[in-house]
Amino acid sequence: MKIRTHAINERNAAEIITDEIIVHSAEDALDLLGNLYYQGFDKIILHEQHLSPEFFDLRNGMAGEILQKFSNYRVQLAVVGDFSKYTCKSIHDFIYESNKGSQVAFLPSVAEALDKFSQ
């Protein structure tokens, strides 16, 4: 796993670079969050493929539990990917509601994530 640093408004955002799933559980998310926060990052960009497919099944509560960790520690999270493949209305509603706030966003590109972080 590599970390690409993006400077935004005198703050650092970490973009995770890997081909692997790195978040299989809320504990994995908390470990990642803590590690990056300790390194001075308060904004994190994950790509959709970094999250276990179970994240996108809202019935199991994983997404809510993981996103609550980021909210509790006031670390902004952007998940970048193509979410059009998810056909369940509840996941589209979840993404829509998340994007209305400032803490978590689901966006199609890193550039849009960086723009969201700069607001």
C-alpha cells in the first residue's frame, strides 16, 4: 500500500494506492484512520476497490459503522469509484445523502474528491 499526498488549503489528504481490498471491517477502517491521522492526514481518499463488497450491502450495517468512525474522529473521507453498477435504491439513497454532507462523499474521480475537500 502506498500513500499519495495531496496538499489542500495547507492540509494534507492521503490517497491510498493499492490493488487490494484493505477495509474488510470497521476495525480495519479504524486502524487505517488512526495510522493516517497519526501521520498528519485529516482527509482520506479510498478507491471503491479498497472496500470489501460487503460495505455496499447496507443490510449488514458495515458501511454505517465504518463511516461513523470517520465522523467521530472528524476525518473527511472520499470514496472514489463508479457506483452506477449498484442497482439497489437504498445504496443510491445512502450515497446521495452522504454527498450532501461534508464528512463523507462518494465521487467519480480523485479530482472531484480534492475539490470537495477544498470547500
